[in-house]
Amino acid sequence: MLKKTTGIGMFVCLALAVAVGGQAADQKAISIGTGGTAGTYYAIGGGMAKLVSKYMPGYKLVVQATGASIENIHLVANKKVDFAIVMSDPAYFAYTGGREFKGKAKYPNLRAVMAGHGSMLQGAVLASSGIKGIADLKGKKNALGAPGSPSKFGAMAAMEAYGVKPGSYKDVYLTYAEMVQALKDGTIDSAWVWAGIPTSSILDLTSTAKANLLAIEPDKYPLIKKDHPYYGKAVIPAKTYSGQDKPVPTISCSGTLITYQDMPAETVYLLAKTIMDHTKELGEIHKAGYEWGLQTATEGVAIPFHPGAEKYLKEKGQLK
């Protein structure tokens, strides 16, 4: 029978356990803030931890479940965690002190490591509505997102690029499920969803009604990017949804791996290299991991890169 161990005895037992682990005692622990345990950020963080244990000798990445982007920004800026996954737009506003950070804490010590999987802006209308494009939404009822959600800003940016400015239409705020039902019922004219693809709300809409997705043509992208540097280009591939025969260009908001300014450059370089050299393995752990690669590493990043990440991305020709 094992005896209960307390005090110094417990310390000795723990020390022995660590020693038995061999190299574990010499590992440097670094931490990453993610999101809820059922979410994609947490799964991606767990995948990154596996890559670190395999390809970064001497390091261990500790995954921390959090309330996602806003909490993660505070945690990194205050050095409560070393790295975190956040959406690109709140990272930008935390750095500049705008939008949800206006009049509150401003965090100029935030630095980017890389961008990864993103949420795409998906605007939908009924095929019977007569609406051919975003410019036709003037004077219409447009559902921009859930009450209080920052997702409305993407839809507003897209419409403004087509001259559909606030005040020229009726903005409505509903959950994604509610807006799809309202579109079917004819009580709104367009529904705007920020999500990965395919997303359940648009799948529901297109499988039960004839609907069209609204394209954001590439020539409008510079107009959007000028005032919203945290958005990236994206395309919804053909056949993603029922009745969608052609690719639909849109914008995205990427999940971004961030750290703080004085995190050692060597650590950041090794982590960036570990992730981007083994994107396929990360994708095999979670499908969103396939998007954490060189091709998307700089898309929508609107805060300065950490020198360690910058070094790796320059070596790979992704930054000048």
C-alpha cells in the first residue's frame, strides 16, 4: 500500500519523477493560449504542442484553454502566456488602441508569428430576390451578425466598397440560425456569416432553398484593405454549397499566432519553423491545420512580425 506523502517527502517524490523523465527536467516550457476545449483554436494549439515535442528538442509547449481572442490578447500582452491564437482584427485594434480597445488598454508590445486558418465572409441572398450583387443591397434589410458581435464590421466593409454605406440600408442583428430562417421567410434581404467553410448555417440555407452567394470582386479588395488591413483575400471554392457552381471571391479574417515583443527570437524562429515545415502533419491532427503554412502565413497580418518569425519568413521568401 502506498503511503500518503506530504511536505518535503512530496517534493522529493516529484523531483525523482522528473529525474526519471530524463530530458524532461531540461525542457523549457512555453505556453500557448487557445480557446474553449471544444473549439478549433484549442485543437490547433494541441497539434502545435505535438509538433513541438517532436521537432523542437528542449522545448515543451503547454496548451491553455481560454476565452479566445480578447482574453488571449490580454494574456500575451501581460506575459501570462508566451503565445496565443487570436483573430487578426482584434490583434490590430489592441496594437493601435481602436475599436473594442478604444479608451482601454493599448498593447504596442504585441508581435505576430504567423497567420493560419481563417473565417470567411459569406453573404447570401435568395435567388428569387432579384439581388445580383452587393451594390443592390442599398435600401434593403441586411442581417450583419448577432447582437453585439464584431462580425458586423466585415459585412459593413464589404458593402461600403460598393457604395452601400451605413444609413442607406436597414441593419438587422440575428444569430446565424435566426438570419437563415429570416431569409427563408422573406423578412430580411441578405444574411452575412463569418465562418469557416462549409458552415452549417449556409449549408442549411442552400440545401432547403435556392440561394446565391455574394461575390466581393478582386478589384474591390484594395478599397477594403486600405481601411481594414487585417482582412485577407479568400475564395469559396465551387461546389462548397448546393447550387454554387462557380468560385466566389470574398474576404477572410485569419487566426493569428501572436507573442510579445521581448520573447527570445530563437524561440520564435524555432516555433515558426516547426509549424510551417510540418503543416501537413498539423492538418492530419485537425483539418484547419492545413491552413497554417507558408502560403497563408502573412495574409491579413496587420501588426509587426516578431524578429524571429520575420527571419524565418524572409528565408522562405514570404517577406522582403
